[in-house]
Amino acid sequence: MPAKKPFGGITIDFKGRDETMEDVFGSKPIPPSEMTKKIWAFVKGKKLLKR
């Protein structure tokens, strides 16, 4: 059986990344909505999207 195509056809490859959670999110508490924004900014900034 062939592998299923990812939902939306998008995958993110974090392999080989050395950044810590603090590098991505900062050292202060933030709400989940801000975490999502920061994750996407990181992914787009590092060109980690695979289509």
C-alpha cells in the first residue's frame, strides 16, 4: 500500500536543526496563538516547507 499524501501536500522538515525552544519562542510565557505565529515565522524564515 503506498504512503498517504500529507494533508494539504505540505510537510515541514526539522531534521538537523540546532535551535532550542527558547530560540524560537523567546524566554517569556506566550499564549498558544503567539506560539503558532512564531513557529510559522521560523519555518518560513528557514525555508523548511516541503511541497
